[in-house]
Amino acid sequence: MVIPPPVRPPRITQYLKPYVLKMHFTNKYVTAQVIHSPTATVASAASSQEKALRPSLETTRDVAAAAKIGKILGERLLLKNIPAVAVHLKREQRYHGKVKAVIDSLTEAGVKLL
């Protein structure tokens, strides 16, 4: 069963950032995705769980893996003509370590931050 995205009134969507970067870190993997806010759909995503990426990664959970995920996500965003994203950090996430690696490699790939 497919759940349709929520329908938001235009007075709410005019204040939303169009594309938002969200990151998730576990003890094994690094995942980053960009969500299109008005439609609540995933525009692009990258994860260290992908089979194509595993041979190129030494480990799937360290800062180097996070930097690689950010670089790949940046390339995928530019292929889809998404030039800029806003960053959404959870309360416990600080701009340090893996979070910094993902964001810095995303900007090095050519994606601007809002």
C-alpha cells in the first residue's frame, strides 16, 4: 500500500525551504537524503549500504565514508538540477565529525547551502 504525501495549503508551503538535507548515522552505516518539502518526497539519497559503494569504502561508518557519501549525493543532486539545499540538523547533531564531513563534501561537489 502506497501512502500519498500530505497535501499542505499554499500558506504553509511558501515558508518551507524547497530542498532539505537530512542525515542519519548508525553504528554501521551513514545515510543522507534530500527531501523536496512541498511534496514530502525524497529527491535524492546516498547511503553506505549501497552495494555499488561498498567495495570503494574501507569502512561504512567513519568520517571518510561520510565524506564519500556527501560527494556522491552532491553529484546526484547536480545531475537532477538541484543547485542548493537547506540543512536540517537534529538536536543532538553538531557541525562536527561525520556531519561536517557530509556537509563539506556536499559543498565541494558544487551544491550551495541555504
